[in-house]
Amino acid sequence: MEEIYKEYSKKIYSYLLSLTNNPDIAEELLQETFYSAVKNIKKFRNESSLKTWLYTIAKNKWIDYCKRTKKLNEVEITENSDDISSNTTLEEDYLNKNELFNICKRIHKMDEKTKEVVYLRIFTNFSFKEIASIIGKTEEHARTIFFRAKNKLKEDLKDG
């Protein structure tokens, strides 16, 4: 399980951070996710990939957290981008961060289901099949949500 943790923990943490916008809560939910995975590893039936199974557990831990705290509809926007290349000038770095920040703000204004699909597709490179498994919908449904969200982002960025 240690190898699995090393392989997936950073990406699942990023996913949870995108949902919670709070590093402490994301870390807590990450620990709950892997605790639950260890506890229920015998129930894993290879009906999906291990990665998809872990993300589904993480999503469910977030939903449980939201129910406990009644914060499902609260959305905070935070600037959290350390992934800008160090080969850029300060001006380019600022423009890249600003553009990324604007995109993230627009994504965070989307409804929860759309935001989740966009994050899973863009930031984790999940296939539509994997996304469909996580959100409990068909692959075509996941594609449609992403396509509409992508077009909406393009329109917003042109206008804004």
C-alpha cells in the first residue's frame, strides 16, 4: 500500500484541494481516503482501475465532509499555482499565473458536477471512461459536460 500511496497521493491531494480549497482539509480527506482504501482493499474487485477506485473514495470522503459541515454549496477561490515554469521571465510568469488564475476562477464558478469533470479531465488527464466511473454517469455524459464547459471557458476568456 505504501507504493500505491507514493504513486497516487499527490494527485489525489491536488484533486481534494481543488474541491475544498483548503490544504488542511484536503490533507485530512487524503488520509481518510487511504485509510478507507486500506480497510476495504479486499472489496476492490478490479471493476475499475485502482486509480479510479481511489478517486471515487476521495470524492465520497469529500461529500461526507460536506454533509458533516454543510458546506457543499460554498465555493472559495484561491490562487494556488506553483507549476509555472522557472524558465520564464518575471513578466511572463506573472501573465501565466494571472491567466491560470482567471481560468481557475471561471472553473470554480461552474456547478459542482461540471467543475469536477473539468478538473478530472484537465488536471489529472483521466479518460472519459474513468471520469464516468467516478461521477457515476455514462462516458458520453462526461464527454458532453466537458465539451460544454470547454466551450463556455473559451467564450468567457474571449469576452473577459
